[in-house]
Amino acid sequence: MTACRGVFAPLVVACLGACAVVPEIPPDFALPVRAIVAQTACELRDAFIAIDATPEFKRFKAKQWQVNITLLPRAEVDLNAGGGLTRRTLNNPLRFTTWALNGPGVQLDDKGIRSSGITYSFVSGKLMTDRTLICPPDYPSIHVLAQHLGVGRWLFRSAETLLVASSLSADKPNYNSEITIRFSANGTYTFMFPAGTDLASFGGSYSLDEQLNISMVPIADKETLEVTSLPNSQQYTKRVTSRVFVVAPEVRQDLQGIETAIRRLQAQ
């Protein structure tokens, strides 16, 4: 009997796992990626052009930003069902025995989660001169993330704030938009008859979370170094000088990606 129980338990778990539901990533009408990215790029391009054309905002260096647009959709399905019963047994004419399997009785809870993410990157200076980008976007959509986000206005206000003091500098601007849609339903069933009662409950929910993250990292200025080497035997009277362009490695972009991931874990 012990051996049968040891085989039965994994078999039940395997059957339940085979019946589990894993939701799909939302289709294009629920998450129009092209329309969202196009709308965001247009707002940022207009803001960068306006900032670059304003002499007071030269310290913002509108053409020297590495911009990341990240989409993080997450779908979750939760199905639950339960059942129970009560029965009466007549032992003798003067005594009844009632036994029950309820509260909560037998329950099944099935939850499936699927998440994904993608990041699009561009340099602000190249975006400002990109002729292939059509603004306003020609991707009609009623999705809220494909509408006016206000990121351009936020970026302009960030540059305007640098006028407070000449010692200020902008570092790693970030902009987030997130929407959560949730559907849920629950129901119960009860059947009563003289011998007892049958109970059943069922319910389910579907949750869709869509997050749009826009992050920026300044691109460091190129530095020119003059290197003077020792003359050789043929050029001992001449000074040999060469110029080398040094560009700071873009390590901070990876660090910002880690920071964004940590913020999302904390929010959950």
C-alpha cells in the first residue's frame, strides 16, 4: 500500500501539471509594439530638437544621449475550483450522524504566468536626423501606451531645470508608464436533498500587466590625447606627436539596466 501511494502522488501531480494553463503574450491589438515605439520615438525626437535649438539648454547636450525603450508585458491566469459535501447517516431511530467534507473541502488552484521583455536603443543625435521616422506615427491605435505619453514634455522640463544653477547636470533620466488590466469571475453551486448537501465552487482571473520604461544615459565627450614618443635614429631632430581619440566605455548602460530590473522586482 505504501508503494502504491508513493506512485499515486507523483502521478496526480503530473496530471495536474499537464492540465495547467500558461497564458500567451498579448497579441498586437492588446500590445501594439510598433505603435508604442513609434509614438515614444516621435515625442523624444521633437523634444531633443526643441532643446537643441534653445541656447539656454546647451549644457543638456541634446545630441549626446543613449536612449533605451523597454517593453515588459506580463500575463497571468489563475483558475481555482473546490468541492465538498455533507451526508447524514441514520444509526438508530433516535440518533443521526452527520459527516462533512467542506470548508474548504477539496480545492484546486492552477496559476500560470508568462512574461517577456524587449529593449530598443538609439542615439539622440541620430534620431534627430532620422528621415525614416514618420511623425505623427502612421500606426493608428487606441492603446493608451500608443497615445500621447508626455515623455517629451518631461524631457524638456528636465533640461529647463538645469537653469537653476550652473553646477547642475542631468544624469540618467528615467520615465515609466504601466497599465494593469484584470478580469475575474467566481461562482458557487449547492444542491440539497434529504440525505445531505453537495457543494462546488469555481473561479478564475486573467491579469495583463504592460510596462513601458524609457531610460537615458549621457554619452561622454570624446577626449583627444597628444602622445609624444622618443625619436629614432633617423628623426632625432624632430618631435614625433600623434593624436589619439579616447571614448569612455559604455558600461553605465548595463548598470542602469540592472537598476531597472531591481526596481521592477521591488514593485512586485
